[in-house]
Amino acid sequence: MTTERIAPPLLAGERETLRAFLDFHRATLAMKCEGLDDEQLRRQSMPPSTLSLLGLVRHMAEVERTWFRRVINGEDIPLVWSAEGDFQAAYDADGASRTEAFDAWRTEVEHARRIEAAAESLEVTGYQPRWGETVSLRLVMHHLIHEYARHNGHADLLREGVDGTVGA
């Protein structure tokens, strides 16, 4: 399956622009993983790091779940791979599969999209217990864009290390 990645609009309102940049970065992570088998996706960068492409997908599933479902939507649900709230635990993808990780990630992305679309405005708030603060949907969307952009840089290096693929 080839991931469609649509460039964000050059002229648009704030919410449409945030939504487009977030989807652009989501698609970028998926593209970095295309064409690789489970073993390649689990390949770690360098000891002692457990970071892998599959670990990044699992990590971002946890991030989406936390910020949109737990924080903005107020859902009392556990994390999937980070029982102690240690988001780095999701990086350890030893024994994990593409199907498991991508199904969880896609599920969380769809929840996030529904929550964002249903929100009346970017001023909708939720409580972030780790920070002990109330945060806006605007902040959450900016935070997710930042999180994806940072990890997509890691994905660039990981993918190059697996099969030499660079760019995009």
C-alpha cells in the first residue's frame, strides 16, 4: 500500500492548517515504514537504544491516545504499551509486528481525527495530569506536530540504516 501524503495548504485558516500539517506528518511516518518487513521494522538504531521504526509507530500510537482521548476527551483508558506511563517503553518493539503496531496507530489516529472534528473550536480544553495543567486543543495539535516532526527525523535515520532509503 502506498501512503498518500498531501502537502499542507499555503493559504488556509489556523485549524485547517494545523490539521493538514498533522496529517502530513502522520503520512510521513507511514511512508518511512513502507516496503519493510517486520524484522526490518524492528531493527534497532544502535545499542543501547531500543529505538526502531516499529517502536516509533507504537510510541506515536500512545502519544495520539494520550493527548486526544485521555487529555482532550477525558477518557479513562490505559496506555497500550506504557503501563507505567513511560512512553519510551513503546520503543521496545522486540517481538512486535507491523499489523499490531499499525492497527493500534491507525485506530488512535482515527479517534484523534473524530475528537478534533467534533470540537467546537481550538479553545476546547482538557486536563494534562502529567503537567498538572489544563491545555487547549490548539496546544495539543501543535504538540503532536512537534512530536511527529521530531520522530520523523529519527525515522529518516532509521530507514537509511535499514536499506539506504533517504529523502521525503
